[in-house]
Amino acid sequence: MMKTIQTRFGEVVYDPDNTLQFPEGLVGFESLRHFIVMPNEKEGPLFWIQSIEDPQIAFVLTDPTDFYFDYKVVPDGRERKKLGISEKDECLVVSVVTVPQDRNITLNLAAPILFAPSTNRALQVILEGTQFSPRTPLPKI
Amino acid sequence: MLVLTRKAGEGIIIGDDIKITIVELKGGGVRIGIDAPREMKVHRQEVFDKIKQENREATQWDIADLNELSNILDAGRKK
């Protein structure tokens, strides 16, 4: 049974059995646990997720390895547990994208999102002692 | 807020499974040891605040931005 929510981008129809779950929310948005993955209308590396709990909140995401080939974040045991996956299960890394007014976008490589496709769960983790900035510009081509 | 005075080597117990130890006082800084369950997240305040702020800013975008950026990025990749 499909459901409908009103977002700041208009009406969104989604399948409640197929949502992305953040068991701990995102940093600063701890109460937002369920998101809809929105396909981008245009081709390209960007997509976005819409909060089901708060229609005002949506994040643009991207695969950081499209831009930074050597960027790698591996979940530890406790993170795998929260994602509901074992050592063998796949875990992808996704970055939150910030779009400033000048549209020179940045990736938050200091707090990546770990995503487990098999359980549809995701976790934003803060990397301690990392060299990566929460506001990393795209590499110069 | 509960405020306690501790010396180097002394500690604080919080609940059943969190232990804070004052390791060293040096050059205006305090080194703190934290024993907590692994599932408990421990972060420096300013790092946490920065990520929180960045997430908040990341919610300020529009569909027009996304379409425009997708065109630019996609063109870049196809070069």
C-alpha cells in the first residue's frame, strides 16, 4: 500500500515497506529515522533522500568514490551490528553534499554515511582524527 | 550541571559502565581517558558541533540546484 507525504518539493508517493532507515538518525537530526530515496530526474552522480518524519528535511547525497577514488570507510563491529550486517555483507559509503549559494558543492568526508543494501539501514559516522574535511570541495579536473 | 574537582590520576564513574580518568594536566590542557561500552559514541564537542552545523546547511538546497549541478557534473564526467 503506497503512502503519500507533502514535502517542500511537493507531493511524494512512497512504499512504506521500502524506506531507508537510520536507526540513530543523522547528526543533529537524531529523531529522523525514515527516509525515502529519491531518484534524480537528471542523470549524474547526485541523488537525494527525503525525511518521512519531517517534510522540510532532505539531503543531497553522492558516492564520494566517484570523486575521491582512494576514499574508503570500513564499518567496525559495533557499526555492523547497528546496520544489521555481518562481516561478509556489503557496506557502501555515501557522502552528504552541501550546495552553497555559489553552487560550488562540497562533500562531507568527515562524517560519511555507511549504507548496508541488504538491510536498507544507514548510519552517519563521525571520523575521529581524520584529515578529511566536512566541507571538501570537488577535485579540480 | 554537576561540577567536580579531580586531580591527575583520579576518576569519575558515570552509571554502570562509563569511567572517566584524568590522565594528565599539561600546558593548559587536560588529557582524559574514557572507558565506555563500544556502542557508545564519544566525540569531541567541537567536532560533533561542526558536523551538526554542516548537516543543517546541507538541508538548504533546491531541486533547481540539483538539476543544474547534475548537468554540470554529468558533462564533466563525459569529457
